[in-house]
Amino acid sequence: MDIRQIDEGFAVTGQISPDDVRDIVAAGYQALICNRPDGESPDQPEFAEIAQVAEKAGIPIYYVPVVSGQLTQDDVDAMAQALEAAEGPVLAYCRSGARSTNIYGIVQQQKG
């Protein structure tokens, strides 16, 4: 996993696997946000698989799927709600981390 710290409470990474959840929790993250829709690539784990492991590990996970290149205001609003609900350091993921970085930046801009 290539985790990139965006600011004090938010970091991004590319696609994670269910096996990564334990390491993410051990690294101190207290919430996960998935910005990748299911079925984008054949080798991608389904959100439900990761959510199941996250639940067992006691870490909340939010599903805010953003279609690549088609970010909407609804996506931004959903991301803002997830960030507000999440406590502690958050790790968001998508295919490469770029979508998660972009949507986070837009949420921060709209907050002023």
C-alpha cells in the first residue's frame, strides 16, 4: 500500500484488499472511505468484502463511489457527510488515490 498523507487527518491510497484492513487499523486509521465503484476492474475486490472485514476489525467504512471523470455535486456532498461522520484519521481509497485526493480537495474548498 502506498499511503499518501494529504493533511493531518486525511490520507489516500490506491485499491486496498480485505487483507490490508488489519494493517490500516494498526497504522492508526480510524475510518475508511471507498471512492471506487464496484466492478471498475475485474481484479478489484467488492466493497462488501472489504466492509465485512472492516466491520469485524471495528473500523467504520463509508461507500462514496465516484465514477472516474464524472464527479458530481452529490458525490461531493456524500464525501462531506462521510468526513463529518468519521472520527480520527481517515484513509480514503480508489484505483490510484487521485479521485480520493480530488474530492477531498473540493470538499475542503467548499467548507472555506
